[in-house]
Amino acid sequence: MNKKIESVGPVIIGGVSRAGKSRLANLVFQQTRCTVVHLDSFLNAVRNNYPAPILTPREKKIFQDYCDTVLVKAIRNMGKEFNYLRVYESSFISPKLIIQRLWYIKPITLFLGYPNTEPESKLSEIRKAALDDPYCWSHQMEDLELLETVKSFISLSQAIEKDCVKYGFPFFDVSDNWHGIMELALIHILICIDYKTHLNLDKELF
């Protein structure tokens, strides 16, 4: 491919932290010269500057709804006036959120996770990757705290995988053979883009 593709609806890549979302989005860019938006940095800035403290379950629910609305509006509106392919990736996107609030824009969607990995193995992988990234969030954690965080990511991966089955979204398990699974995820996205591109061309002909 390796050429700029006109808009066929956005690509949304969801999943847990350190599953390869940013890497996959960048691989799509290399093949299509699309616009890539890494939404976690954007949403973290919003979350860190939220004007009110979060104290009660009700306030947490209000805050989550607020973040979801920011996320949805960013995906729905950012760059919509331009006719080019946009790829959004974020760990804050859920299958349920797409079904409830973004399905009408017909995104190409998939999720990444590692529901079957060993926590200690993933911790070691994160530490190794962080050696080349002085700004990695993992530097702020001791091993025991990071291990508990990794366990929560594994549990979240399992929950996302179940939701993907429920809502019919592709889920790519990167617990093993990370490079091979990433290649399969890339191929899936490129095939969907190619199919939608040809579908739009057929519509224009008629």
C-alpha cells in the first residue's frame, strides 16, 4: 500500500497499556500515511486537570462519564472536515463505549491485550522496554507496585476479551508471539481499509 488513503471511517485501536497499540498504529501509518492520534496523552492531560476532587462513587461515575464524552468527541470530531484516514489508539476505549456512542461512524475496530501472560514475565518486558524511554510511567513504580499493576492489566485484558466476544470485535492476544500477532492485527486493519475503500469506490460508480 504505502500511500495516503482517503477516509473510509476511522480506525480505533483499543486495549490495555503495553499491549502494542501505539506500535500497531505506527505500523498502519507506515503503510497508509494516515493521521495517527495517540489519545492517552490527550486524555491524561484532561484527567490530571479535572477541576474537582473525586471522592464518592457517584463522583467517580460523573468523572468517568466526563472522560468518555471527551474521548468520544475527540474521535468523532477531530479532523472530520478533512478527507483522510485517521487512526486513534487509547487504553481508555472500551468495546461497550464504541457500541453505545461511536458505532454510527462505522469505525474499523480491534483490541489488544495479554490475558494469558505471566505477571512476572510482563513486568520484565516492561522494565526492558523502559530502558530506552526515560519518560515511561513504569519508572515511578517499585517492582512490587508494578507487579500489582501488571496483574490488573491482565485482568482487564481478560474482561476486554470477553466484551469483544459479546460485541463482536476482533481481539488479538499478544501474550505470546508478540511480533507475529502484531503482524496479523496489521493485516486485519489493512484488509478492512482496502475493503471499505473499494466499497466506497463502487458506491461512487453507481
